[in-house]
Amino acid sequence: MKNIFITGVTSYLGKNLLNKLDQYNVYGLINKTHLDPKKNFVPLNLNLDDLNLFFNQKGIDTLIHLASNSSGFYEDNVESLVNVNVQLSNKILQATKNSTVKKVIYSGSYLQNVKQNPLNFYSISKQIFENLLENFTVKNNIQSVSIQFGDIFGKGDSRDKLIPYLLTNEDKSQVKFKSNGLGCFSPIHISDATDLIISEIESPFINKFEKKVGFTKIISVKEFVHLYKKIRNKSFESIFNTEDPVEEMVINFQGTYYVPEISLEKSISEL
């Protein structure tokens, strides 16, 4: 049985992933949010300096790094983004040196590579760590993968995100948005996101770094809101913020989009 260590286990993605890992021994790094232990899960509040010793004592073979800061994308939150998404992430990665950890699975963002230049400081910070991960993989004989996820959604999501906001307000006559609607959006259901991670857990060991696409066809926020209204048969008036400076998106991505197991129509209609 594999021994897995997860950061960000209390996040929306982390909690849903944990529910699918009954066949593994799982340890989760927690901070302020409480999680009850389960038969195969132990929540831990560890000092990062003790991680290497813990990895070796428990024979951790797979590190799943989901923890990140996405609370502010722009200049006013740069220090916090760097502290969590780069410095803390790198400290956790360095703890796998000379340990039993042979595979690292990282939750990246589609915003890293959809434009020639990163969209914001959040995507810059995610890209910096991805670069560190790639370099670390080559030097330390491990396997790593960065799954660049789209906008994850599903039932029980209370985060300050577009789809939960729409669900809360869809029966109003008008719905106001903070943005001008021209930004990127790439919906992926939580079940697809967790299955992508599990497929990497179960994949055979290969000493290399890989980037995987975990996002669907990128559309604008306006386009998605239109689709949402059509799928859920809603008629609210969409009022976008015309003073928002975000420019119309120009997508630079040249690869193949992820094809979800659950169609957008089905997953949105069942929320």
C-alpha cells in the first residue's frame, strides 16, 4: 500500500481527493482548518523542518502538493504569493531530498501557459515553482508532474469563485460581476480533477518531469455565463463591470485540451 503525503488537504480539491484515497495510507499537512482522522488518514500539524525525517520514518513515496495562495492576483499581494507559492513550496520540495519520496504531483494552473506572458502575479508564482520542480527532478532522480488545472467546480463548493457565485444568485433578475467578463475561464469538474491526480499516483515510475493538461477549452467569462444560463434555464440579466481594465484574452496555448469524463452540460445541470 502506497504512503501518500498531501499539502492543501483541507482545500476543496484536497478534501475531495482524500475521499477517493481509501486504498492508500494518507497523511495530510494541516494548518488552521480541522480535519478528523480516518482509518487510513492522519492529519498532521508538522514543522516544515521535520518533514524529511517524517517522510523517511513513514516511508512516504508520493508527495501531492496542492497548497497555494490564490487570494490576490496582483501587486498588492505579491509578498504573500511568493511566500506560499514559491518559498514554502520549495521548502517542502527540498524536504524530499535523501528521502523515500520518489514522486511529486503538483497542482499547477492553466493561467501559466495560456498567454505568451503570465496573466498575473499568481500565475507567475506558480510558474516559478514549476520551474524549480523541473530542475529538482532532473538533479534528484525522482518523478514529478505538474497538472495545470482549469477552474475546478462541483457540489459543496463554498469558495469565492464564479460558479458558486452564480449558483447563489441565479434566481435574481440581475447578477452583477466584478469583472468585465473578458477574462479566461476553463471549467473542469472536481471529479475529473481528482481522477487526474489518482491516475498519476497509480502511474509507473519514470524518472522525468512532465506537464499535464488539466483544463478544458478556454472561453471568456461572458461566454461561460451565457452557457450557464442556457444549461440551467436561467434568465437573469448579466451586468459586467465596464471599468475593469482586463483586456480581451488572446490565447497562446497550442496543445490539446483535456476532454472531461463528465460533460459541462451534465455537470452544471446537476449542481
